[in-house]
Amino acid sequence: MLFRQGDLLIQKVEEVPEGAEALKRLTIATGSATGHRHQIRERKSARAYSAGSFEKPVLLLEVTADEATLVHPQHDSIVLPKGVYRIWRQREYTEQGNRYVID
């Protein structure tokens, strides 16, 4: 199952990998240009995790309630059913190298 919200790609996965670190906030990404945030509306409905390495970070979201709503002021909201999701930020190539897309 795949979802997209702006520069985020969200894919349902089986589980949070062992050793993933729980994050304190449910802001999934903050736009560099506008400061707008992709975040979960219902704070107690989900948990965010970081896994991987500095060079290859992995962001995960575990929806612990029946559903959680991912919101952003410039995009339609997405209702995510209970489960675990991996989240990618879109990147683009420039002459200076790869960078995250500015949302």
C-alpha cells in the first residue's frame, strides 16, 4: 500500500525494525521554503521512529490507533490505517549533488 503527500512517499511495511529509536515528535517533515509541516493530527494515535544510519536514514511511522491523519496546509489530508509505514522524502539531482525537494 502506497500513499503520497507532496514530497513524501509512504509505504506500508511489516514492522518497526529492531533497534529503531523512538522520536519525541510526530512531525514527519518540515518544508524548507515555507516551514509548513507534514504531521499527525491526533498525537496519541501514532509513534515515529528513526532507523538506519546518518548516510541512509530511515523514518518510520507506527499508527497505533485504528487510524491517524497526516496533515499539511498545502496538501489533502491522508488517513492512514493502523499499521507501520516507511516514509521517504523526495530527492532531486542538482549540479551541487542530491538534495531533498523543497516543499
